[in-house]
Amino acid sequence: MLITEIAREAGVCPATVSRAINNPEIVAPESLARIRAVMEANNHVPIPFKTRRGLKSRGQIQRKIGVWFVGAKANNPNLNWFQDQLLQAQSTDTRYAIDLRILFSNSPEELPPNIESDKLDGLILQGMEPSAECIARLRDLPHVWFMTRRSDFYQGDFVEPNNEENGTIAADYLKARGHTSVAVISTDPDYRAVSSRAHAFVKRAAELDLSVKTLLGKPNLSRTSFLEFAPRHVESVTLVKRLIECSPKVTGIYIPVDHFCGAFFRALREGGLQPGTDVDAIIGNYNPMIYHNLDHSPAAIDVHLPTLIRKVVDHILWRIENPGLKGRVGISVSPQLVSMKLV
């Protein structure tokens, strides 16, 4: 029985099923009981990843991989997603028999305090872009950037979603829905994924002869990491006011990232607009934990996070095995429209 099937029957996300199998002590008792009831009803008896035999193919060596959340405080529960996704991959694929370490640093100017003592084989970077001094100190440690790079100055290997395709898909979707006046809306204009997706959306909308507006929040002048940044509801209220003032009237909107969309849709209602009726939206991320807590079902674009994680793990393992190969490798994963309303 697949983890996704267990999750659906138990009313939880697949990552929670992975935790129930591999680390049951950290799962809420009610959720753990439902998951185990589903597995028992279907005669499914999984073996925890850490106790399985025969995981490694002949000659395969378990590698110690670190994931460094640059500019994030230690033990931030919002950053468990990488580990959750990897646990899910480990439960179905023997190639991912790695020892994962989650690392943090308060700023991009400092390395995690335990990076040397952990004696890592490779490092995955996520969050803020490390300083040149930190990158120089990582020279002999294979490393790869994961998700959208923060600037073009990062010269190492990377695995990221294709943000340009994301914005293009959104514009094509709204055009197909019959909208002639559209807008891209976000609270985080200096977040690279937002700026890349917004630029692509505006460009494609112009090619489609749509009237297009760009409604973005204030820049993050404090240099606070996006990993630690939580938009305030008042920011969504301000964006809704700007939306209402647009002329011609905007009927289709693109929200490049989803972390503030719940607050934004609430602000829409407070402003007298009904999401899905007065305003048609498409979201540039499909996060089931966020999406299924919305009270309507807008269109969404899946960046394929599980695929991205598998690719970055595959790539860091490849780099470890091929330390002498020169050149920069960049991998881009195409997104996909996963939720589309009937016309």
C-alpha cells in the first residue's frame, strides 16, 4: 500500500505517514492511531527505514549529508519539510539511504557551528545566499544550492524550480479563462522566486494582449531571511486596496508563492470581493498543507517538491562520487498546472 493512499484514508499528509513509520514518537497520538488503523485494516506492515536490511546495493556507501538553512534559527518547526520529504523518499526508494543532518546559522556570514564536527560528505544549501567567505571555506566540501538561487552571483551547482515557466503557465491559464485584465500579487517583491515568476507572468500577459498590473509589497529592508519572515495581515489588506483601485477592473490574479494566500483571500472578503467569484486566482505553489486549508479551490501550480528533493539528493551524491569533475551544473524542474476549474 502506498504512503499516499494511507495518508488519504487517514486524513493526514504523506509526510506524517512517513514520520509515523520512522519516528512515531513525534507524531500526534490521534494521527498515529488513525494511520495505524488504516495500515492494520489493509494488512500493511511497514518496516522502519533505520531497521531495514538490504537497503544498499552492492558497493553502495551510506553518506552523511547536511542541509544548511542559511539565515534560519535552530529548530524552526516550519523547516521540517525537507526531512519529511526525504523520509517519504526513503520509504519507497533504496537509493536514499543517507544520514541526514539539519544545520542552521543565524546569518549568511557564519557557518553552522557543528558543520566541521559532523564530518559531512556533502552539503545542500537553502535559504539566504552564504557570504563569499563561507563559500570559500566550503571549497573542499561538495555542496549544491537547492530551490531558487538568491542571485546570479552564486557560482556553484544548483537544483531549482523553473520559475519562468511558472509565470507563463499562470498567464496562459488566466487567458484561457477569458480574463482580459489581470494582476500579479505578492508581499515579497525581493524574494527571487517571486520576482522571476512575476516578470515571466507580466511578459507573457503582454504577449497575450492582456492588461496586466504588478501589485507587490514593500521590500524587505531588514535583510531578514525569507525562512523567518511571516507576512502580516495588514500587508494583504493594503494589496487588496490597491487591487480594488485598479482600472480596468482586475478579474484574474496570479499569486506566485502561497505562504500568504490564506491571509490575502481573507482580506479580499473583508474588501467585499469573493474569491472564486469576483476574482479568479491561480497560485504559483501547490502545498497541500496550505491549499487544503483554504475554503475554496483556486487553480494551483505544482513545482514538484518531491522531485526537486530527489534530484538535489541525487546530485549531491553524484558530486561526492565525482569530486574532480570541473564545471557548474544547473538542474531545472518544470512545474505543472494541477488544479483547474471547469469553464
